Amino acid sequence: MDHSQNKSFGNWGEQVAVDTLVAAGCAIVERNWRMGHYEIDIIAQQGQYMIFVEVKTRSTAVADPLMAVDKRKRARLVAAADVFLRTLDRPFDYRFDIITIIGAPGRYTVEHFPDAFVPGLRTYR
């Protein structure tokens, strides 16, 4: 796939993820949110929870898409979520979800992993 096909495929996957979240009772707050070098695929809200979602779309199940959300990617998502939460006028509980889509339009599987990881605690000495 060339760049435009990859972008189109990724956009399709993000729409599938949005549809999955809406079906689960979430309201979509932002798609492809960016501030500086921070970015978040989807930000959704469900009650008191702000949900930060990483979407991984693959055409085949060659590799586990969950493995693509490595420690570095999780740290960047947590940092971006922190920046986003600081822009709000009231506090929210939050969680980090991963949605994986494997396949192509017309024939695909979706897996939603709510609370996929918990941000690591930092200790200062």
C-alpha cells in the first residue's frame, strides 16, 4: 500500500473504532486530536470517564496489533492525555483503551480492550 492507501485504510479503521465506541454508549469528543507533538486517535466520554483510545488497524493477523502499542507508545499516549485533561474545566476519571481491527471493509474483526493499560507511577527521589 502506498501512503494514500495507508491513510485511507487507517481512516476506515478509525471509523470502525468510532462506531464500536458509540455502540458501547460513548460520546465522541475528539478524533485525531493534536497539540504540539502530542496526538490521540480518539477521545471519547462515557459518564464521568474520559477515554483515550489508540486504534490499530491491520489487513491481516500477521502480528498481534496490541504489540504495536509498546511502552514508548503508551508513555506518549499518557503524556498526551495529561495535556488534554489539563485543558478541561473540570476533573474527569480516565482510562486508556485499545481497539484493534483486522481485515478489510466487508470482512473484519474488531476487538475492544477497555482499560488496556494503567499509566506507570513515577517516583521522585
